[in-house]
Amino acid sequence: MGDRSETERLAGTAVFAVVVLIAGLWAISTAHGLYAQGTVEEKELVEAEVLTADVEYNEYDLDDETALEYVPRVEYTYTYDGTTYTSDTLYRGPEHVFDTWEEAAAAIDEYEAGTETTAYIDATEPDDAYLIDDRSLALPALLGGGGLVAVGLVSIGQTIYVRRLAGGG
């Protein structure tokens, strides 16, 4: 390695950085594609009537002690294409749990029995509704940002390594 010029070493570092950048962009693209596949293809809005809204709790053991988690529940009814459905799915995706009753109650503040609200449905599966569409681009953004940081750190590390090999630092 001692007979390679500084220019050749830096060129090698640049090529490596470009390869890592391309891999990072591929990862971002893949993450976005997976996110898009998981979204409802034919999301429609329907009017729903809230039947009940309350906070339930679950007990579980944590280090030989009983702990609580709080789950907001809203039961509602809606009609789609002449058929009436009842659901208690609040969020799209996994159930949300909270550490305190107050946090769980705040999540369902706007839902009171007897009030009208809007539900989201997939027209191909109208019996699968939810009230809060909170899916975000957080995961793809996190992966993309992390990939860019990794590329930057690897590039800086390679540059430092090459300069040390060349005896410049």
C-alpha cells in the first residue's frame, strides 16, 4: 500500500463513498416501497357514530411487580354500501398503549358517545375501519437519515485512514 499515491487513495475513498451512498439510496427506496405497500390502497372516508369511548387497563408483571398499561377504546358504527358495521379499532396498525390514564384519555378526547366522526375504511375490506390515521414517514425518514449519516461517517473515517497511511496525520 505504501507505493500508492495520495490521489489514488483519495479516489479509492471516493469510489467507496459512492458505493455506500448508492446502497443507502437503495435502502431508502426499499423502505419507502415497503411503507407504500402497507398503506390502504383505496382509503375512503365514511361517517361514523360513536357508541362508547373509554380507557381500559391491562395488568402485567414487571420485575415481580404489577404494572399497568392504558388502552383507549372507542366503539363506533358506520354504514358502507348499504351494510352497517361496528368496530372498535382506533388506530391503523398495532394497538396503542399508554403509560398513564391521562395520556390514553387525551387520545380519545374528541370521541363522545352519540357524536358523529369520520372513519377510514379500505373499500375492498369495508369491515376493517379505524378512526386515527397516524401512520407516518418516520421509519423511512429515520432509515434515510441514518443512511446518510453512516455514509458521511464512513467517508470521513476512510479519509482519515488514508491520510494516516500516507503519513500525513
